[in-house]
Amino acid sequence: MQVHLVGAVQSEHFLHAGTGQADPALLAQTRAVIRLFHDRHIGVPPHFAGEVAQGFSAQYPEVSNPVRLAVYRRLLDAMDATRSMKQDPRQFDHVSRALFYDVCLLPLGAMIMEEMEETYLFSLDSELEPVSEVDYQDFCARFSELFQTICDPDMPQADGLSGEGQAADKADKWHLFWERAAHQLWGELQRVRHGSGGLSGAAFSSVVYDDVLLRLIYGLDPRPKLKFDPGRDSFDLTDEQNAHLAHPKQGGVVGIHTSSRVEDIEDMLLSEMVLPPPLLADKLLNSSFFARHRPPPLDQKKQVVLIGASVDDAQDPVIALAKACWLDAVFRMGIVFYQSDLLQSEIRFGQWHGQMGLVSSRMRVGDYSHLQGLNPLTANRMQLHRFFCDAGWLPGFLLMMPGVEGHQTGEAVWRQALGSKDLQLYDILDALLPEASDLDSDTLPDFSAALMVVIRRAHVANAPLLQGRRQAALETFNLTIGCPAQLRGGAIFQLEDGQKAPLSLSIPGDEGQPVGMDALNKLAADLVVAIFQFYWEQVHG
């Protein structure tokens, strides 16, 4: 890195020549931006600092500012945002300016400087030798050109280890930078809009994301060849399946309870009517009354809950690949559920982190009506990215530290100290599937089955996650994906569901050698098909 120090007099000359602004307030803001970057040894041209000062002002940002539009649209493009969102990218104005600088603008300037291998820093020393003005103008022009190139969403993707050289590696680095920054800022935007529980802005700025999983979710392009017939069977429950649901939610009266809901007034007991009108009015408005307990009718559809769980190192590329494939499979299964009117079905995932406890994500299929217009056989990666961003799973699914739903109880800490992954998986189950142990609650939905995919190292035996007392409460099925030690040619993923012979999927390529994106896409397609078929067969079993 070649660093040039510019003296005070020449710095003022470059500042005024670069900004061309006579407005003292704007000039002061430009100085502040330059100082902010210079404090981190990042030299930015004055014209770029002026554009940043105007476009990212905390009070009155310039909506048509070219730097602002280029950065915002590139962030939205990194998340595969819709065209309407890109046309009006003002969402990021709600993010704290300090956080926006820390997450996006300062790293962006640093990476541009690293790419150029040269920078100019303004100094207060007036006795420094002047630098060449021609060289400085050339530096400013190259900075602007590189900024435009990096903000171009059509920058070619890297092709793994296919030999594209340094240009492909650099492109891949920039794509990862934009994806990471976009999801961290989008998560902060969701926190600002919808609340964060106990997660403060300062805590959010220190959240760490799984870059390996992020790159696989956006870099993989598997083309799974799914084979299923949605019209072959009905999703309705049979009388036999209805019989072993261990709770009385059949629409009739099952007893008496106290209530303060307006909906229960028509079921209020006649004995409550003997009170004088003033006391009865006070009871209705300020207290509760006795009413016939009439739980809702049982949903006659096969509503199911799809669960994913992992306790191994989240930064492991092999585990990350399996998680990315699970995400693809449940997305396609969610489309099937919505189009089959299984609107109460849910998708849930839990990742155990050794130092921090459980990070979880969940959604209800019926909340996303746009699934109606998608095809599970031809759904593409852009539709998947948009769906999970809308659902709030991205960036939550990528968290390496607990977000809003992350928690760790005292018992969980004790179990963690024992070093047993089976116990940790039980912790995940307790958090993600309370229906397994609290089937008498009227607030919980009716599920006919729980289908759980466990992603873990192959050397760990299949854990009886939903056995024992849980088996009697809710019909459950497990699929364990045993992941190999390394993502190398010839390594084997072992899939076991306890019902059929284990399925082995080998990573294409030479034994023990690194693999490229083509091989990973082929393997990912096979994994997506296997996970989807497991879900489909259990629902239609």
C-alpha cells in the first residue's frame, strides 16, 4: 500500500476544487466525512466525500444523489429485492447513520483503497512537499471508476475453483461484501420497524453472520428434479388419524372456564345473570365471567410442522451446505402446503451455538399469500431469497449470535457443560416444538405430525429426538443428515430416517480434492430432492 501525505495548503486546494461548493454548511459536512474516513486511514477524494455527505445526511438526505442511489440499489440487489423496492430504495434511511457507515460505507472505502493499493491522506502539516496534482486527479478518477464497477450488480460471479483467476476471486469477494452488508442492514431495519425485544442497537452492531452459509445461499444454484403428484392423494385426515390426536378440540362443549372475551358472552352461564345490572356490567367490563368452554373444531387438514435443527459448528462449510439445501427444500414444500390449503402448517429452525445458546427462526405458511403463484418444481433462487427476506429469516437464519429469539436458560447452560449434543437437541426441541409437551393448550395449533431434519456430523449416532413421552403426544418423523468431515471429492453425506435403508450421496469429483461450483450444485440438487421427498412421503404416508 502506497500512502501519500498531502500538506494543509494543498489539501484545502483539493477540497475546494473537488467539491466546487461555496455552501459553508456543506463544506463542513464534507470535511467531517473526510475526517471520518481519514481517522481509519482511508483516503477518499473530496468529490466522493461531498456526495456521501449530501446523500447520507442524517437530516435531509439528497434523494437523487448518485452515490446514495448506487449504494442503496446495490444493497437491495444483493438481497434479490423486487423492482419496486429498487425504484424507491429509501428504506435504508431508517437505519442509524452511524451504523450505516460502520457496516457499509467505511468497509466499502477500505476495500476500494486496498484494491487500488494507493491512497492520499490529508495532513495539517503545511510544510510537506506538494504531491503531483496530475497523479492526484488520476487517483480520484480511478477511485470513482472502481466505485461504479463495484456497485454494478452485473459484476461477474466467481466460479469456485474453475480457474477464472484473480478477477473472479475479487468479484466473489465483492459479492460477499454486499450480501453481508445488505442482510445486516436489513436486519437492523426490521428491528427498527418491528421492535427488537432485548436487542439494542449497540448489541445489534456486534452481531456476527455466517459468511459461509451466506455465500452458499446466494452462490449455489441447484436445479433439483422433483417428482411428485400434488393431486394424487388428499391432505384430509382420516378417521384413524383423527383418533390418536390426544386432545378434545372437536368444536363441542368440554367444560366451564372463566373468560373476559366478548366472543364468549353468548356462552356465559345463566347463573351469572342473577347479579344486579350494575354488578353484571362491572363484571363484564372489568373482570371475568363463567362461560361454557367450547374449543375450536379440529382442523381436518394434515397441518404439519417442518423442523430443522443443528448443533454442530455453524461456520463449517459442510454443515452450511446442508442447511442451505434444507432451506431450499422447505421453501418448495411451503409452496405445496399453501397451494394445498395447509395454511396453519409452520416451518421452524433452531441452531445451537456453543457459547450463546439457541438461535431460532419460525414462520406460518398461511401468512405468505404470494406462495400461491409459485411452482415448487420451477421455483428459482431469486424467489427463495425474496421469500425468506420477507419472512424475516434472512438475516436471522445466518446469525452466529442470538438475535431477538436467541435465549439460553440455566438448565441449558448446565446441559451444555455436559457436552452432550443429544441433550442440546432436546433443548432445541423444547423451544421449537412446545406442542410436543403441551397438547392440552387451546392456544396451540393442531398438527397431525412433526417432521424433523437433523443436520449433524456423520460420526454422531442418530439421536432419538422425538421418542418416549413425545411420541405419544404428537406423531413425529426424523431424518438425520450425517455430514462428512470436509467438502472434498468423494466425501459422503449419509441420510437416515429409521424406516428405509440409509441413502448415501457422494460429492462429485476426485477423491480428496477440492470441488468447484458445478459439483456443489449437483450435490445440492440431490440433497434438496432427498429432503423434499422425505417431507412429501411422510405427509402422504
